[in-house]
Amino acid sequence: MADVTLKDIRKVYPGGVEAVKGINFAIPDGGFCVLVGPSGCGKSTLLRMIAGLETITEGECRIGGRLVNEVEPADRDIAMVFQNYALYPHMTVYNNMAYGLRNRKTPEDEIRRRVAEAAKILAIEPFLDRKPKALSGGQRQRVAMGRAIVRKPQVFLFDEPLSNLDAKLRVHMRVEIKKLHTSLKVTSIYVTHDQVEAMTLADMIVVMSAGRVEQIGTPNEVYSRPESIFVATFIGSPAMNLLKGVVAGPGAVKLGETVLRVDTGGAAAGTAVLLGFRPDEAVLSKTGAARLDVSFVEELGPSRLYHGTLAGEEVTLQAPPHAADAKASLLCFDIPDRAMHLFDATSGRRIGA
């Protein structure tokens, strides 16, 4: 196993297109890091630079303390799992998993031992004599992971491995990947645009936007204390509500005619801000200070989403079914102090604690 350290990593393509703009972070030995962000944010490019499949324009990439910028992919001691499985259709599952080891002149008895061990971990022992076309999507992805496991690499790299699976199977495979990491304790870097995958799999999340890092932290830190408007709206489903306001003075923000007490972090009076709160953190109450004009309701079983407007802005509230009438046209609620987040409307960065 090994740690992975990235220092001032940049990727500039011909024509001056800068895909990755000075990335810095370190993944500890045995950590599970998820790179998450929308399409085009640079996360897959960054993963491919770590793998050696893309050249690094500037900066340093170290695996286990070793500088690998000029090291060939095959010599970086990494194993990669792709979105499209990349299995050889004419080979059995066993031979797909053994292929890389044979190329490295690994003794056949060692190959058999490693394949058997990986097949047991992934519960694909009954399929070793089958070819990929006889397997389901989930089984093929397990084989792809098995091919990586038998390498016994220092680092696993996952490039959106669950994107081709249906919703139910994605949930199942998320659990399997988490169990696999808990068992093997190999440093892992996982790319996804799905914030639910990021939250459930990672012990370290790197949120990316437009080639830059927006925030690095644990899932709880990124969810509970977003450092920017981008993170606040990208992480969490439904997204955080954001209301336009202005700093009225120390510890006070004015939203329309309503003044709320909130940490303004020394921002000057008159500063344009956005006040954020999660849909599930609003407290419904007949005496609540805020009023939502309900437009429509989504039934989710254990909860309801009430969509509507507050002071002319769209807001979503989430509450259990017993908390309010599904046909209510008006809901009153309060926002607890701990649930309020303040952002500078110009820079998009967090204000206050």
C-alpha cells in the first residue's frame, strides 16, 4: 500500500485549454478518496494523470513517496477499473483475471492462488469458466475488479465503474466496493459525478469544478460545512436552498423584510449574501417565522418534498408525512441557527463559521 501526493498538478492541452488548474492534496496510505464533480470538471483527467495515461504538464505526482511523472503506467504499481469493464470477450473469467499476471511471468501456481482468492472475495467462483457474454453487468464489473485485485497493487483507481449499471445494482455494487476496501485496505481513488456514491464510499472527498478543487474533507464535513455555493448545491439531494439577502449589521442578515440572526463573519453591512439551509433541516411549525407558498408536493414514502416560493424565490422543504398535510398550500417553518449557512454572493465562498 502507499500514500498518493499531488503537488501543483496542471494539465494544459494543445491550444491552451487548461483542464486541471493547480491541484494539491494528499491521500493517506489505505485511504478511500473520491473525486466528484460535474462532467468536464477535470476529475477523470486527474485520475488518468495519476495512472500515467495522460502526461502531467506541470507539478508532481508521488505514489508511496516515489515521483512517477515519467514512470510508465505498467511500472506505477497501480490497478485500474474502467467504466466499460474492458474484458476480453474470447477469454473465460479465469483467463481474464490471469492475463495480466501471465504477462508479468508470474508462476502458474501463484496465478491460480491469486485468482481463487479474488474470486472468493468477489463471490464469482461459479463463473470462472464462463465468458463475459454469459455474465450480467454486475458480474462483469466484479470480474473487472477481480482482475485489478490479483495484481495486488499499491493503489486502486476506479473510473466511474458503476455508470453502466441500473439503479438497484449500483446500490448493491457500492456496498460491495466499500466492503472490498474495508477488507483489502488498499489506497483507492474513485471518480464519479454521483454525489451519493461519493458520500457513501469515501473517507475523503475532493469536490472539483472547472479544473479546480472546491473543497476537500470527510463526507460529513463537505455536507455539513460547504465552503462554497457550488459545494452547497452539488452535495446533498435535494440541493441546499439559497435565499438572497444583505448583511444588515454584525450578526444580522436581512431577507426581504425579515431580519435573521446569523454569523456574518465580519462581513460589512450592505454585503450581498446568500443564506443557505438544507431542505430537511427546516422545522415546520404553525408559529414559524418563514412562510412557504406550496406549488406542488413529491411523495417519497418516508418523507415528502414540499416545493414552493418564499419571498419570490424557489424553496424546497423535506418533512415526514405526519408533519404536514400533503394538500397544504401554505407551510410555516423556522430555520435553526445551526442549520444556516452564509455565502458571499460575489465570490461564492463561505462567510463565518
